[in-house]
Amino acid sequence: MAITRDEVANLARLSRMSLSSAELDALAPQLEAILGAVARVAEVAAADIPPTSHAVPLTNVFRADVTRPSLPVADVLAGAPAAEEGRFRVPRILDPEE
Amino acid sequence: MKGTRLHMTDVSGISTPVESARTDDVVRLTAAATAAAIAAGELSAEEATLAALDRIAKVDDAVHAFLHVDAEGALATARAVDARRAAGERLGPLAGVPLALKDVFTARGMPTTCGSRILEGWRPPYDATVVSRLRAADVVILGKVNMDEFAMGSSTENSAYGPTRNPWDLTRIPGGSSGGSAAAVAAFEAPLSIGTDTGGSIRQPAAVCGLVGVKPTYGGVSRYGLVAFSSSLDQAGPITRTVADAALLHAAIAGHDPLDSTSVELPVPPVVEAAARRDIRGMRVGVVRELAGEGYDPGVQAAFDAAVAELAGLGAEVVEVSCPHFTYAMAAYYLIAPSECSSNLARFDAMRFGLRAGDDGRAGAEEVMSRTRDVGFGAEVKRRVMLGTYALSSGYYDAYYGQAQKVRTLISRDFAAAYEQADVLVSPTTPTPAFPIGDKVDDPVAMYLSDLCTIPSNLAGGPAMSLPSGLVAGLPVGIQIMAPAFADDRLYLVGGALEAALDARRGHALLDEAPTL
């Protein structure tokens, strides 16, 4: 179950974590050891076994479609990293070069 | 309370006269005894709260259970309870009793960090349902207690705010992820705590701190306001010093909640009544064959065997059952839980709450997100997010996540077959007592073995309890009792009877042997 440093770097990118070079080096053998341990699930003959995603078999839980007050905007924005004019202020989402 | 003679009733109904109003005596009362003394006017809620706050001031530098103490809020709640009692109102069974809340629940007026830098200083704008119910029950919330970051860990060493120490031996781990909860209760900082259990995070710390810990049936307690780690496995429950206290707290927080769509519309099992019954004659107790053997400390096994013999002595019929797929539970869990966490933790994107790092006015949102998650998450969270991302990747999905879900089905079937032969199942709670702090930080797989016995109940959804079974070289270990889904009362029936028998044989509660801090 070899996992290369490049694969780790790709996982970090997919996970949106800008890991340092030292972190990538440390993580590669650790992830490899964990994957080696969890790969044991393959030993179980389960071709015809249905998967379980949830312990309680509930489907389509509905509630009445009624309006109710939302949280006060000021309370919510009080926990935001940055806010402006009653909204979350975020870094640019478009590349200026495009 | 000074100078008065108090009669405090403990859970076994024995009246204990207390001559002086010393903090040491008050903090050692069970929750049931504290509430009874408050209801009888022998103790005020304010005194009980001040005693707990004094105790925290005295021992928490050494234990480091608390991340935040809300003295003002706690005293305000306590005084309101006292005022209502003075006005002749009837109080609930936990009114005025102090509680330590795991820092994974949102509660207004306090920070919620989940043991992570990424939420440092964040104050949630709403109460979790568990918190609303505690407030409605007039429980006094002392503050927030430490945990492994986002509940990922078995030692509380993964907290960004430093490790919590085991009150039995300050060089050892208190278990995790609810290590702050267990340490606070074992150090007599609070008689009650709420923890959460995704793979054993209530039961394992309870076991290694000499306490009672219960993971209720999945869907029994609302997850609204419980910051999600692995949504199909997470469940909140009590950590206490006695089975009766656990039952009172369980009853206070359980029940259907329309705000959690996985919460189940069924009546709460009669846990309080079951805890007091103490008659298990004719009950069938199944010893799980696979949860023993290699890797299990001989002392843990001996304490477990003695507890099982005690159950037989109480008239239970002990049988051996086999759950062959339990040996794959850990592997399945470490695919399912990381997969769910990689999705759940995507919400920590530096945009709406918590930390934002590297926002220099030039970096774009994705760059800021990636920088924030690098500095905001600790090593274990990063490992699990990446492991989950890997297991869910196209090309690997069927072999890892898909196969783990099938193993989950087989584990549920093993439980169902075992419950044909037994009313409850038992095993040791953990393979070993508490290990020294630092021992397993660099070996994730060794750390994961702490949850070998507890994981199957999370995967199948049934309830489970850990109860102190004895000491191994001066360190507490536990016996785990498991029951079918929605039969939580069976845990309390068997646990209540076993606790009474073990206490009687010992001549005192196990926690009486803990060192005085």
C-alpha cells in the first residue's frame, strides 16, 4: 500500500490545506501505515452484502414548511473573520488574470 | 450552610451526616445527593456551585480539564435555582447540580473551540439542543472542558490547548476524546459531564478515569449544536461517578428533537427506574469471544472476569457469543469516520466563522482557505481529512469506503445474532489502562487500538456503557455493557446491579481510592 509524496500533496490540495514540505514528508509514511491497517476490510467476503450508511434506517424526514425567525444578523456576523454592511466580507473569489 | 448539620442522602439511600460545610465534602457528593440536598434546603445551589469553582481553582492547574470557566453564568443559574426554591417551586431532579460541558457543543455566552485553533475565540450564536435541555433542567453549566481536536483521538493530547491529565496519575492520559469531561468528574471538579462518543470517546475516558460513561442509542440524543465529526456515528451522553447519576443526566438530555432529522421519535427508555431496580436474575449476559486475547492486558482481563463472575452471582445467566466481524470493526471505522469528517470539516473555510489566516488583500479565497486550514488544524485532523479524501476518491471508493459500509452491515448482523442468545453483551471497555502522555502521539495506528472494543456499538448504533471493573497497578479499568438499539434501560439495569455488587465487595466506590489532588 505504497503512497507517494506526490499523492499526499494531491490529497492536501483536494483537502484545501497548504501543507509544508516537512508536513508532507511526515504524513506520507503515517498515511501509508494507516491505509495498511484499514485495508484489512478487503479480507471480508462481502460482494452480496448491502452497504450500511446509517445505523437508523430513516428516509425523507419532513417538517412543516413554516417560516420562523432566523438568528439575528449581528449575532452571526459577530463570529465572522470579517464583515461589512451586514454581510460576510471574504477574499476575492475570481482570479484578476482571467 | 456553615454550622448546620446536614443530612445528605447518597444514591443507595444511606443517610450520611456531614458536620461541616467544607468544600471537599460538597464536591464529593453525587449529582443525585447534591440535588436532594438542594431540594431539601440543606445546601444551596450557589454553595454547590461555589464549591465546584473552588475545586477547579485548586486542582485544574494540575489536571487541565477546563478550557473555559463561566463562573458568572454558573452562579447566576445557581442563584436563580435558589430563588425559585425559596418561592416554593418544585425543582427537577438535577436542579442546581454543576456540570462540565465538552467543548464540542455550542452554548451561548461561552466560546466553542472543539479543541481547535481554527475556532479559537468563536462564540456561537445559538445553544445546542443538549444545552437547551440542560438549561431547562436547571443544571449549572460551569464551563467548557478539553477534548481531542474535533473529537479525533483517544488521549486528549490532540487538543490545540494542551493535554488534560488523568487525576489517578498526572503523567498519564485521561482517555479521549472526552478526556476533559472524564478528568473533571474524576477530579471532583463537577459531578456531571456531557461527552460525545463517535468510536468510544465517552466510554474509553470513563474507563481509564474510573467513571460511568454511556453512549446512548444513535438517534436517542439530539446532535443539533454538536459540532459534527462523523455524523452517522456521533452521539452525546453522560459521564458521571455513579450509574444513577448517569441515568438522571441521560433522561435530561434524551428525546426527539425536530432540529435533528436523525433524532428518533420514540419515548426515552426508562433509564432512571432501571438504574434503581438492581434485579438481574435470569438475564442473559453474552461475553463476546472476539473482544479478548492478544493485546489485552492480563489485569484488564482479570478485572473483567471478576465482574462477569459477579454478574453470575447476581443470578444472570452468562453465555459466550461470537461476533466474527468485530475484528474488522476498527478497519471499517477508520475508513467511515475519516470519510465523513473530510466532508464535515469542509465547513471550516475561513469565510463565515473562526480563524482566517493569510488574508493579505492579494490572496484569493481558496488560497486563504488553504492557508487557514494548514495553520488551524492539528496533525490528527489533517491525517483524517486526507485519509477520508483518499477513501472517497474515485477509483478507491468501492475498495475502501464502500467495502467498509458492507462490513458495517455484517457487524450489525453479528449484533443481531448475538442478541438472539443474550439480553446484553459484555467486554472489557479498553484493552489496557491509561498509557503515559506522549507514548503514542507519533504512532496513530497504536493509538487507534484504544477503541477496539467500543467501535462496534457506534457502527451498529446500539447503546453501550462503561462501568469501573477494578484497578490494574493502581489504574482504573472498565467493563463495557452493550444492548440492542433503544434498549438503553438494560445498560442501567445491569450496570446498577453490578455497580452495587462491586462497591459492596470492595466496601467503597472505586473512586474513593483515587489520589487526593
